[in-house]
Amino acid sequence: MADKILIVDDELSILSTLKDVLEDEGFETITAESAETAMEILQRSSVNRFQAVLLDIWMEEIDGIELLEWLKDRYPRLPVIMMSGHGTIETAVKATKIGAYDFIEKPISLEELLITLNHALKEAALERENEELKQRQKHQSFEIIGVSPPIKKVMDQIELAAPTDGWVLINGENGTGKELVARQIHSRSLRQSAPFVELNCAAIPDEMIESELFGHEKGSFPGASSLKIGKFDQANGGTLFLDEIGDMSLKTQSKILRVLEEQRFERVGSVEMFEVDIRIIAASNKNLQEEISAGNFREDLYYRLNVIPIDIPPLKERKKDIPLLIEHFLNQFVENGKSSKKKISKEALNSMMAYHWPGNVRELKNIVERMIIMVKTPTITLKHVPPVIRMANQELLQVDSFPTTFKEAKETFEKQFIQTMLLKNNWNISKTAENIQIERSNLHRKIKQLEIVVPK
């Protein structure tokens, strides 16, 4: 596919000449006679539509320097080559500081222009390759650990699903690793060099989710002070991961269904349609069929997403993987420079394997990290395992640090119970209060009383 170049100049003869020369060299070009026209063209375009911009400095209304600032604010990686017949060293230095790739004086040497343009395109391509390499390395760090039959079944499903373009619906409790599975599918797919973009539908207020998904035009609503590129546009050519899609409102479900079917969308405040090519991976910790029966989720959207279903088992159904996961997390913290090498005793391991892990792998990782930080000896022993976990087996009675009074035992259990439930609900206090059936204000009071640290 030919590189597309945007040429911005208020002299029609220069626009015509540059357009003819570049198209003879195999480029595709779009021309703009003013900065305002260039802005309109860019705002109507997909984020990856142009590979470079040729920009005149001296133009009426909005000059090239102002447009350069606008471009670098919105498209920081887009190479911009400045052109001027009245250039000064100060202007060239200013343009370079803002982020211009190079500065060419008029009358333009077409040979110099082509050399500069090709260098800019090659450097931009190298930057993209480096970023893609970083992304691939990042994806490799999202390794799925386990040998148990339930997790091996998930791995087999990933191997089958990844090379296809089929949409995937991942089901699983909080903390089981739904994002991990989504990233594994993307990193093994034909889209692995393209963006992986995620959106947690539960974390975005309902009134803002359309803007997050589709983007918005400047001035489209109060507070929309500039153009916003949405997740669909960012993921063009790659994968869009919609996490906790069961928390999306029916109104947004209706809009997203139309976009998914047509692979086209409108930004908020715009009537322009943008075509996209994306693979959808969705995930939910809710039973979506029950949500359909309750009238909270669209049946047609469910069947559109549920092309390849993957169910992630909770950690309590894959106990065989706990020793491997603990060893992995211990090594991970050493590699990240967060700890010296530690091992875990057989008694401590048995105690952790007896626990039911309501927060799943996320809870296990947090517990291992806590013990690594708090334990100063080379070995994590039974006494270092949190009481709520030790209570899961009879070895609890042998622990010297076991509470000696009913009051201490009650406080210890309360603290561990509340910490565990907060963790299971991603530290969402309102959701935790609802799940454990106490008032939100009472839960706040308990958190303060028991000195529980809630992450910001």
C-alpha cells in the first residue's frame, strides 16, 4: 500500500507541483490550501491515515507553526517536514523544537525533498517496528502458568482461536486472568503487530463510554475542548478488548452492536462515518445468559460476541497449579529487583493449597508479594501465611502466632475477610459492601478501624 502524504500550502502552484511529483514517485497525496482545511481533513480521518505531512510555514489565518503545534499535540509520531521561502534560523529552530522532522527552503529542490521525505518515512517505520517489538515482548511476559487439565484446556482453545479472526467471549470470575487470555490470543494472531487496545466497561461512567469508544469532536459537549480519538480508531487493524462488557448499559450495547455489525462508527458530535477493521475480544465476570433473562443484556449482542467462547476456571478448580504460580511470582519479583530469592516451606505451601482463593490468581499474586515484602528470612514458613489462609486447614492449631483471645481472633478474621472481599471486587468499596451485605458507611468505618490500606 502506498504511503499517503498530506501537503499543506496556500500557493496552488506549489500544491499542484508537489502533488504531481510525489504521485509520480508512487505516493498517494491529499492537498490542503490552508491550515483550517488540513485540520478538517485530519479530523475526518482515521488516526493512521497519513504517513507524513509537508507543511508551509507562512500562511494566512493559522500559520504553519500553529498547525505544527496542533499536529504534534494530536499525532506526535506523524513526521512533519516544514517548507518556507522566507525562513530564518530562529524559525527553523522553533519548528524543530516543536517536533518538525526537517526544514526545507523554497524554491524547493525536488531531489532534496524526496530524500528528506523517504528518510522521514523510514525513521517513522523503524519507530513503529520498535514499538511493535516492545509490545510483543510485553505480550510474552503475559505467560499463562499451569499444567492442570482445566488450564490446559484454555491453552488449547487459545491455540485454536488465535490464528483466526473469530470474535472471542471470555467468561470467568474476577482475578482469573481474562485480560491475560485476551493478550495471548492477540499476540499469537495475524494482528500481533497491530495495536491491542483495552477498555474496562465497568470503570467508565455510562455518560462517557461512547466518547471513550468512538471519540468525540471538539465542542461536541461541555468539556470537549479538543478532538478525542476513541478506542475503535486506536484499535484499527488490531484487537479491541472489551473487559466486563456485562456492565455496559443497554443504550451503549445497542450502539456498539450496530458498529460491530457494520465495522463503521461516528464520533460523538460528528456525522462523518469512519470504517475500521478490528477483532473484538470481550470478557465478563457475569453470567451473560442470566443477564439476558433479567433484561440487562441484549441477546443479539451476546450471540454476535460469543463466536468462540472460552471459560476460565477459578483457582480453586486448578489447585495443581498453585505451586507453579507461587514459584513464578517469587521468581518474577526477583527478576524485577523487588526481592532477593526466597523459597516457601512445604507446610506453608500446603496451607495455601488448602485455601479456596475467592480472589483467584490476582489474590494469590498479592499474597505472595505481601509475604515477600514482609518476610525478611530466605524461607516463607507457615507462620508467615496470613491467618485467613491458615484457617483453611488443621495446621492452624500449630501456629504460635494464632490469636489467644476471642476478640483478637474476631478482628483477625474480620480484617482478612474484608481484605479478601475488597480484593475480589477490585477494591471497589460500594460493590464490596453490597456483596457482603453491610452499609457502605459501616464498611468504611471497619476499614479505618482495622487499618486496612486501600490502594488509590
